Amino acid sequence: MRHEPKSPAKVVVLTYLYKPAMMNKNPFKRFLFAFLLIFPLASHASAPESHTSILRVGIYHNPPKLQQNTNGQPEGVFVDVIKQIAKEESIQLHFVYGEWSDLMEQLRLGSIDVLPDVARSPERDTQFVFTKLNLLSSWLEFFVPDTARVHAMSDLSNLRIGVLKGSLQADLAMDDQLSAVQLQNPVIPYADYSLLTDALQSGAVDAILASRFFYFSKQRPANIRPSGLLVQATELHFAFSKQAGAQWADRFDVHLASMKNDARSVYYKSIQYWLGNMQQARLSPVLYGLIIAGFVMLLMLILFIWTLRFQVKRRTAELWEAKEKAEESDRLKTLFLQNLSHEVRTPMNSIMGFLELMQEGGIDEAHQITYSKQILQSSHRLFDTLNNMVEIALMETGQKRLRIEPIQVDELMSRLQRHYQPLFDKAKLNLAIPLDPSEAKTPVESDPDIVYAVLHILLSNALKFTQSGGAEIRWHTDADGLHIHVKDTGQGIPENRQQVVFDRFVQGDSSLSRPYEGAGLGLALVKSYMTMLKGQLNMHSIEQSGTSFDLFFPSLKKFT
């Protein structure tokens, strides 16, 4: 230990030559003289001696206890603690770097004041002054390569053991004081741990005898493991030179005691940082592999669970869809059976009833004509129902074939008028179908039978659901195809039924007591026909005001 040179005290002596007459005349001058004479002397007497203590600290490479980092600065558990003590004691630290054995010699000669991380021994107690309180407890342990089969102390007897030169373990091994093991070969000292690990990896030595903290050191390669064979428990202290120890050893003990009694002190924080983090950082490759394998398995499990949940969700959605389709199928089947019963049995009963009446005889000619008309009407109704069902079946099975040819639209409209004009007249309704051939400006190629069937269904519905007014058809052709507008003044379709009337067996009025006949297949057929012809269908309906349809039949020669 050494001190900065002391600054010489500055003593001010004031000599004041006064005349007694002047002093008597001016009392203030007498007071000023006394103050200037006494104050400098009092100030000098009370001023403390100002000096700065410098402590020379030896640093060697033994992480994580102490080491020199890549920036050339000291660090480690001992360094953190001595810096905290220096801060509280207002000490300036001067770090001296070197090898362990050289620093021990410098400490003995007094070239440095303190060396951290020193174990006590009877010989060292005569050379140095140690703190009474240790900073860390340790033991000596043999470190061997991963491939070495060392399980008992007897396995070490014939091995070549490497030690740190000048260390306690070197002294003990060289003096044959390791009572737990009898070494047959002399130990081989090395200047630092880097050379020790190189020697072990190159095969120059078979094992290393080092403190337990070597396990936490970054200098320990991953393929060098602790053997679990322990000898000589030790305690690690601050060692002072004889000159510095008398002043500083006890004061260091006071600080160490204070730190150890405070769980939040620098001491515990440093141990947690250096030993906790270093231990976590030195996971073995096997453990790394297990962690990575576990992580991969966790990811695979998460992926499997996610995939399983996705498949279950998709399958559940499919089952719900299938359930809804099954329920819809049941509903349609019920409607079908209801409609079939109504639309087939009703005309059949009418036909059979009138035929039985005619077979009984005794019926005049007027009644026979009336009965014949009823039979014919019921037959047409039954035929239309069965025909629509057959058409639906053909389209469902893909057996419906198109017959594409040029359409004579005016002749098709004339045919519709010839069929429906008498029916509309009988119902006292109007029917307007223009027959101007000039409207067919461009020939259209499509299936004339399907186009006629579509218009036939729409006019049949108009006739059935119109009480007053009538129906009209407007049409024209262009380069794209045939455009047809069909409008009636019937009862219209309720808004909440307009989306479902194109489904099979569905009508605007779904009750069995409805006043209109029909199986609910007409608009479903229209929709299917328009799809087959790649056409477009738009409906606009207002309840109690009527319904209109805009149809477009493209010229199918463009699609062939």
C-alpha cells in the first residue's frame, strides 16, 4: 500500500505594527487585528489531512471468480466485491495482471497489496495476511475427458495429473498430501488453465485437479467433465501482503460480514450472475440435444393437436352439413309425398270417378260431354306432373340431352299463343304475345324444345295465379342471343318465399289447403333448364301486384 504525497500546510502569520494611540482611538481596528491573527491558525488546526489510498490488486485468469475480459477490464465475483469495498472505503484500485505463480511471488515481496481467490495453508499463513471471512467455499475435483472411465479414486492412481502451478492443489499433490488418493506419477504443473485444458485434450495429461469453479469456467471445453471425485475442501479468501494486511484485512472482514448478512448485496447478486448464468450457459451437448428434441416434440405435438382439431372441426362441419342435407332431404321427401299424393291421386280420383259414372249408363249426352272434359283436364294435369318429374329425374342423372338448332322465335311464340290464348280467354284474362318477325333480327341457336318448355311453365303459372289482368311476353334478338320478358298481374310471391320457390317441391303457398294445383316443380325446372342452356334468369315479384321474369338465352353456337 502507498499514499499520495501530502500537501504542506499553509500557515498565515500576520504582523501588524500598530501604534497604541491608534488602537485606542479605533476599537474596530483592535477587533480586526485579533480576528486576522487567530482565524488562519484555527483554520489550519482544524483542517483534516487529505490523501488518497491506492490498493494494488493482482488479477489472474480463473473465471468466473476473476478474469480479464476482452476489453482488458477485470471482472468476476471477487472483482465485484472488491470494487464495492473500494467504493465504500474511497480506495483507488490499481489492477496488476499476471499468472498465478508470479502474482503470489509479487504479493510475498509486497509489489502488490492484495490477491483475491487464495486458499489458506499453514505455509501461506506465515507469508500473508488473510481475511478471517472467506468469500467462497470450494473443494478440489478431478476433471477428465468424456471418454475416460474414471469412477473411483483407485482409477486415478496411475494417471498423469495436471495442476495449476503455484496453486494449493499443486502444493498438496506435490507434497503427497492428498489422503484420499495415492498418485503413482508426479503431477505436472502448468502456468494457467488454458495450458491445462490443452494438455488434457492433447493427451499430455490424463486428468486435471482443479477447484469446483473450473466447472463454471468458459475455459472448460464441453468434452471435459467433472468426475465427481472430490478432495480437500477449501475456503477462498482475500490475501494481503504483510505491509497492507495490518491496515486492510480487518476492514475487509467488516464489509464481507455486512454483505453476507444482506440478501440484496453485491455479493449475492454477483454470485447469482456469475455462477447462475455460467451454469446455465454450460449445458452439456447431451442436455442441449434433449432440450432441442423436447422442443421439436412439443412443436410436433402442437402441430398434431392443431391438425387434429382442424380435422375434427372440418369433419364436424361436414357432419352438420350432411345432417342438414339429410333433414332437407327428409323435408323434400315429405313435401314430395304430400305433393305426389295431392297431384297424382286427385286427378286419378277424378278420372276414375267420372269413368265409373259413365259406365253405369243412363247418362245423357250433355253430362257425358261434361264428364269427358273433366277426365281430359285431369289427364293433362296428371301428365304434366309426371312429365315434370321425369324431366327432373333426367337432369339429375345427366341423361337430358340438348338439341341445338336455329330457333324460329316467331313460330315458337305463335305456337304458345295458339295453345294459351283460348285458356286465357276462357279465364277472362288478357294475353299479349307479339308475333312480329322483324324482332328476330339475328338468328339464335339453342334448344327450341327447352325454350318452349320454359315459356310454357311461366305462362301456365301466370294463368294459374292470375285472377284479373293477364300476362304478356316481349322479346327481341341480338348478336348475343334471345332476350324475353314475361310479366303477369297475378298474386305475386311473398318476399320471404322468393328464394325458395326455385327449389323442388316448393311453392309460394306451402299449405296443403292452397287453392292452386301443382307439385312445386315448375320454377325448379325453369332454373335447371336455364342452367343447361347457360342462360340468365332474373325474377321480380310484388305480392298482390304480379311477377316478372327476365330471360336471356345465349346463342349456343358460341359455346360449341
